[in-house]
Amino acid sequence: MKSINGHAVAQALIYVAKKVEENKDYLCELDGEVGDGDHGVSMTIGMRAVTRAMNALPNSVSPAEVFQSAADAYANEVGATIGPLYEAAFAAAAGATANLKELNEISNWVNIYDAMVHSIQVLGKAEIGDKTMLDSFFPAVDHIRILSTKGGSLSEALHSTAKTALAAAVATKQLVPKKGRAARLGDRAIGYQDAGATSLAIVLQGFADGLDKA
């Protein structure tokens, strides 16, 4: 993996957007089983806006400026519930990378992901076990934090973290939703995979793949 500067992060986010859009119908299908069925559309709208924002940035951009631009893109384009959550998450990532020119260490991404997940939790007022995106994000953060104490390849750490998030997303099938429209279904939602947890795993996999390619 090459040095990860702001331009590389921007290119990775463009790749994230591509992966989200490729999974748009799948995410809508998951969401339609217990909710409005528009999660894939909302995520795609947001990530298309992120792509436009990334393409407008100069190559000399800093990582923090990249993440803040992504936050602004979500703020301007996505009115659905997921919009403010990703706006907060990307803004938190900007704060976690302030004054950094490169993000080459696993610890950098521990700080980024940790800031993102806690910003989502504060805004969404959800907890682990509520069948939300937190149920894939917190296990992923715990995983990459452990990896950061062992050293090793950043690429391998990001890919392993994304796999952890996906496994945790699949495991949401066993949870009873406590937030959002799905909460009204109670136990009837058991057996259905949470769309937000799944899209989060796709985002993390997009970062891992995108940073390899950047």
C-alpha cells in the first residue's frame, strides 16, 4: 500500500461510492423487509455527492479536508435519517485527522473509525444490540484496535476489519430492532439483516479496497 495522503483518501472514497452504488438494490431489498426500502437509494445519493466533492478537490488536499468535504456532501444532499449520521461520522473523521498529512499507520484508522462510530452513537442515541449500523461498526473498531497493538500491514488490517463488520452485520439477523421504523415490528424483525449495518460494512470494505488501489 502506497503512502496514504489526502488525495489517496479522496480516491478511496470515490471507490467506496462505487461499491455502495453497486449494492444499491441489495440494500433496498434488506431495508424493504423491515423498513421503507429506500436505504440503498439514500446511501447512493449521498455517495454520489461525495464523489462529486472528491473530484472537485485539488491533489494537495489534506485528509481532514477530504473527510470534511464528504461530510458537507452528505449534509447538502441526503435528507433521510442516514444523511446526518454519515455527515457526523465524516466530520468526526476530519477532526481525528486534523493536522495529519498521511494516514499510514493502523493507529490512524483506529482513531478515524473510533471517532466515526462514537459520533454516530451520540447523534443516533442507539446502543449495541439495537439492530443498527453500530452493531457492525463497534465490533469492527474493537477488531482494528486489537490489530493496532500487534503491528503488521495496514492493508491486511483494513481488510480484516471490513470482514469483521460484515460478519457482525449478518449477525444482526438475531437482534430485535430498537430504533427506526423497524422497531415497530419487534420480534417479527428477527431473521432479517439490518441494512444500515450492512452498508457500513460495504463502506469499510470500500475503504480497504479503495486505499489498495489509490
